[in-house]
Amino acid sequence: MRRLFLVACAAVAAATAVPLTASAQVPGQRGGGGQPGPGDADESAANRRKRDEEWGDNRAPLPQLRNAGPCPFVKTLYDAARYIEFKDGREAAAAVGYTGEIQGISAGCQYKDDQPIRVAMEVLFDLGRGPQATGDRKTYRYWVAVTDRNRSVLAKQTFDLTANFPEGKDRVQVTERLNEIVIPRATMTTSGGNFEVLVGFEVTPEMAAFNRDGKRFRPSVAVAGTTPANP
């Protein structure tokens, strides 16, 4: 259990915040360039709907208390929801090292009067090793960020997640409990709905692009010859 790990550095959705350093997995960075072409808006809308359905608001019921308003939105960032290593950059089952996938998030929150918002969450990770894995132990890195909804990153922290694969096992599940995320509120009327809590793996730009394209392997890919399947 991780306690009191993150305190958001700003209080309201309209506040000025110093964004954290951008990278492939930071919210809002989608990659790509140039001017949109015909049909791009429809395609983008369809992609957003698909992503929201699969990786959108994954809030599941941890105990809910009487609050002054709604809880922050808790989501997995699509581009960083999966982790997959390819030896020499070759996208093939035989080239897979270690993999990971965020399977789900349960979250609850508490706040009243002018108190800060306190969020507790559990994150379920599905972790695997493929033919190119080099051992029975792997340390992944994942991050949790609080954002001024659809605007700036207010606070972000990265954690190590160690997976131990028993002999003969290529897949394990690990649940991380993040016991207290504290988000200050400027006034009594500041709603939790102004904020998002995002979770994702630390991924390379190549991993983010693989995820963005909708490609995927199952967390366990020990069987050679498996090909990527679109979700």
C-alpha cells in the first residue's frame, strides 16, 4: 500500500499551473503533424469514442462517502495503457520481451466543506514475459498524474512495480493500492469534476505509437507465431 504519495500543486481548474515535462506518455500529447484532411474529424471522434469505451472512466466502486460534489474522473491514458518490449524494434511475437497491461481501476474519494479532495484507488496490472524475456523478475515503471481536466498536468509521480514470475509461469497479476491522493480546493464550491487522475506505464515513443495504432499482444505471448490483434 502506498500512502500520501501525491499532492496536487494547484487547486482549481482555472488555476495557473507549471506543466510537468512533456514526454510520450504525458496527457495531451498525441503525436502526428500536418493539417487535418477530409474525414479526419469523424475519424478522430470515432477513435475517441473507442478509446473512451475501452480505457475511459474506469471508476469502480471503492466505498463512497457523502461528498460536497462528484469525484475526479479516474482514467487510464490510452497511449500508455500497455507496455510491450520488442527486441530490435521488430513487431513480432518471437521478438517480445516483457509486457504489461492496465486491466482496471477502482477508485473512491472524499471531501466536504473546504477540505481537499482525497482519492484512494486500486490499479490492477496484468504482466507477462515473452520469448525474449531475460529472467523471472522485471521492474516496470508507471505514473499517476492529477490534471486540471483537459488542460494542464498539476502533479505527477512515478513508481516502480516489480513482477516476479514463478517457474513455468509467463503471466502474473499485481494490484497496487494508492491510498491517498490529495487535491487542494480553492473554495468550497470547487468540484472534484474539475480534475482527472490518469494512470499509465512509462513507455517509449515507439510503445506509445504501437498503442495509439490499436495494436496489441496479450500479456502472455510465449507461444511463437502469435500475431498482433486489433482490439
